[in-house]
Amino acid sequence: MFYIQGIAGQEFKGSLEELGRVRAVSGVRAVGAVQPVGSYESIAAAAIEQGPGPQEEAIHAYRSMVQPDLDRGPLYHAGQIMRREVVTVLDTDRVAQAWRVLRDHDIRQAPVLDVGGRLVGIVGERDLLMTINVDGGEIFDILGRNVADVMTSPVVAAAPVTDLRRIARVMLDHDVDGVPILDETENLIGFISRSDILRAVIIDPPLSLWR
């Protein structure tokens, strides 16, 4: 299930096929993906380096950590790999304030909410830099604008049970690098990026995007 959220509220709700009949939403750029605690290989390497003990003990510890993960079910839905702690900004925030939020969290874009907490758009670093000048990490020239003046709206969003393959198709068809995830009451509950999907392909053996 996909949605299109804009300033006036939800403009669309329907399937991927129906989404293809509405106007494309473009200009959304990548958000920092979920940062894993560590890959299986890094865990093994750390165990070997930090030992004492023979290398065989480290390998045994590595295998004991990996095996439970292999018992997990396949990953099919956005809700299984989405980022749940999403950094957001308000449409009423000043551009300089929003830029500092992105800088402090080391991300390139963030979903935009209105004062009621509804998703109304996405704003990227490039959008913000069109109205401010930054030198050495400090803002020295600001045009008096709010996030609402520079954000991309409306924005394509999806339900947490949406098939990951369909999320990937929307990213390609609408030229976006990230899709906000909404619950049934239009509350923002997560975000999934291209990097999240690629990372899941690499580090999650049970991932089944194509069957």
C-alpha cells in the first residue's frame, strides 16, 4: 500500500499499479541509512583480535552468534528493515535550523511534518543550501525562509507491510532514494532508503527480495 502525502493531507492511497497513474514525485534525495551494529565478519574479526585464546575459540563464538540469525524468517516487508528512529523537521522551522538538524545527525535529508505531526514533505541538504551559505560548518548568509518554502511536496510514502520489491520499484519509477513509512492513521513510523535495502541484501542471509 502506498500513499502520497502533501500539505493538504493525504492525496492518494492505493496499490503500486494505481500509483503509476498519478503524477510522479521527484527531487527527493538520499537519507542516511540504518547503521548496523556490526556485520557478522566484523564480529568474528573482533572476537579473534580481542581474545585471549586460540583462534578456534573465536571461530566457535562467531558461529554461535551467526546461527540464531540464520533461523529467522525471510525478509519481505518494509517494516522489517526500516529505520524506526527517524529524524524529522517541522515545516515551520527556519531553514538554518533545519540545516543544523541534518548536520548534527549526519544525514542528507529528513521527512517534514506539520504542527499536527502529519507528513507533508521531505527536505534535503541541497534544498536548504539554496537559501543559506555555509563556510567551515558555519552559516554566514541566510535568506528568511522556512522549510515549507524549500521542501519537496507531496511525497510518496508506504505502509510497513509493503513488499520490498515494490518499494524498490517506486524508488526507481519516481526517482527517489527514500520512502517514509506510515501507519494506518498516517503517523510516520519509519523510513526506508535504497541503502537500507542494499545493506539488507549484503548482511541478511534470509532476505528474499526475488522469488
